Amino acid sequence: MVRTYDVKALRGQFPVLAEHMRGESLTYFDNSATSLKPERVLTAIDRYNREYSANIHRGVYELSERATVAYDEARRSVKELIGADDSVSEVIFTRGTTESINVVAFAWALTVLGPGDEIVLTPIEHHSNLVPWQQVARRTGATLRYIELDESASISPAAIERAIGPATRLVSITGMSNVTGYVPPLDLVVERAREVGARVLVDGAQYVSHHPVSVEEIGCDFLAFSGHKMCGPTGIGALYAKRELLEEMDPYQFGGDMIDRVGLYETSWARIPEKFEAGTPNIAGAIGMGEAARFLMETGMEAISRHERDLTVYVTERLDALPWVQQYGGHDTEHRAGICSFNLTGVHSHDVGSFLDQKGIAVRTGFHCAQPLMSHFGISGTVRASFYLYNTREEIDRFMETLERVYQILN
């Protein structure tokens, strides 16, 4: 039976959507930066803080046991969301996508890469998936290579073939651009990486929250993602890594709870995943992220993806009809979803964002932590509208009407 996607009922679960901004009804189109939180996620976090706010894995009393159970259940839910078949030990809680990528960079790459090795990236990456690899290359002597983009900032099979070669040890690539919503051909990237014996990291900050994901089907070695992009709280995220890699890797941080035995001069590590979670973790954040994962799975990731694609097609067609709008990322909505970036002729992106703010419409302006991609387009920034499971065509209509007024007033 096909589940009915009731966006009105979904919106009712997000308290912030009933608020106003600048005295206007809120239209929230900045989901690529941070998504809103449903009531059940807020309740789960509040319940931990109010009812059993104890530390985990250490206490033999009831509150600690309840907290431990909730924390461990959260990890299982996150594992299920990304389709990991192995045990929960392959999912490490971190502070977010940025820290997850840094764990791979400094606990894996620094120990295995050296001069002559190549790290393959793309110019569409978020800075969090560029800067760590620049640092790794500088420290190890490895070389950075980039998959070429076409004019719309898309990647061709030929470009993948040219960039990934015998010297490639790691390919680190976004699953979905935070600027254009473009979804690269991960299957071709992974296939080519396997041919040359390279590992693959997928930056899933945007991808996990908007698409059905199975790390087993993708075939990646690492997947990094954040709770606050997927209806969860800030300050929490996860790293998926294949078990054999985690077993080989040394810890990224050191302290309590990640140890087995400690002597005055030597220490042995705990089993994974605890080996990579030093100190008291963000227990409330993990519980909130786990609840968000359950919420998304119950809503249905396939249904969410279809809904967002409908919104993307709708807004792209509406913007295409305006000669004074320049869109970025191409018009192929089959390989784009949830995000549109654009500029108005003769109007600075910040001015557009400020005008929309006065009408209660929240968008992001600037370079979106993607300066190399802005350079590819030959611009300094864009207006970015990004959608999620609770947005509607009616909100896009209001957005478009306001854009027309912006152009008339500011041009």
C-alpha cells in the first residue's frame, strides 16, 4: 500500500512553523544549513534532561541504565537509517559531519598516505570536505587531484575516469551539493575507486537527510553526516566506517570511556565504537538524533525524496520563466533535489536575502562554505533556497511573488 504524504499533518509536528518572523508568517527555506525539529525530537531531548539526566556506561543505578539504553538505541536507529547491515559498532557518534571527516583524515589518512599517493576530490565540496584533505596532503606529501566539472558543475563518467587512477588512495566526495542540490554519480565513483583499490568517503551532510541511503548498496568505506540536517539537534553527528577499517585505526581523541586498561606508561583501547568516543558524549544530542532517525524512517525517505523533487521541479520551472534570474547547477532536476541557487540581475544576493527576511522568508546568501564552486561559476555568492519535508508549493508561490517585488524595487 502506498503511504499518503500528508504535508499539512507533518507541518503540525514542527512548532517553529507556527511562529512569525518580522511579523510575517514564517517560510523556512534554509534547510541546507539546519533543519527544523519536530515535537517528538524536542520531547525526547527534554525527557532525558528532566527524567534521567545521568552519565552512560558507568553507573549501576537506574538513571544511568536508562540513559545507556536510550543512547544505545539511538545508535541502532542511526544505523538503520543508513542501511548498515553489520553491528552498531560501525557507527561512531561525533559532533557532526565536520568532525566525522576529520576523524577519517587524522585517524586513518595520516597513518596510511604518503608521497606519491593521491586524494581525489571535486570542486563542489563543502569546505569541511576540502580543508582537512589539504592538511593531510601537506603533512603526508600526498597529492590532491580534482574531478573536472562541466559548465553546470556536474561530473561526467569521463571526468571520473581521468581523475581516479592507479595512485589514488582515497576519493572523498559529497553525496549532494549544498549549493546546487546536485547528486553526483556515486555508483560510478565507487566502481572506479574499486578498480584502482582506493577507499571512498561520502560527505552525506545533505544526502542522508533527503534520500534513502544504504551504505551497503553505495559501497562506500566511510559516510559522514550530521543530526541537525535531519530534524535532529546541533552538535551531534555520526561517522559510518567499515569494521575492518575501524579496527585498524587508532583513536582520534584520548581520555575516559575509550580505554580498556590504563597503566602508568601504557594504555589499551576499548572495543569499537567506544574506542572513538572519548569522554562523556553528547548524550542528549545522540538521543535526539536517534529520535529524528526514527521520525524520518516512519515518514518514509522515499516519500520525502519524491516530495522534495516535486518542489525542486516546481521552483526551477518558475525561476526559469524569469529572464532576470540566473540559476546555478543546471536544469536537470533528475539529478538535483531540494536546493536552488540563483541571483537576480543587478541585485546583490545579500540584498535579496534581507528583503525576503522582511517578508518572513528565510533563505541563505553568500558563498555557502563552497568558495571553489563559486569561483567555478565566476561569482562571489548566491541566494540559496533549500527545501525539506514540511515545505509546500504554496510557500514557493509566496516566495516567487516576493522575488518579483524584490527585483522591481531593487533593480
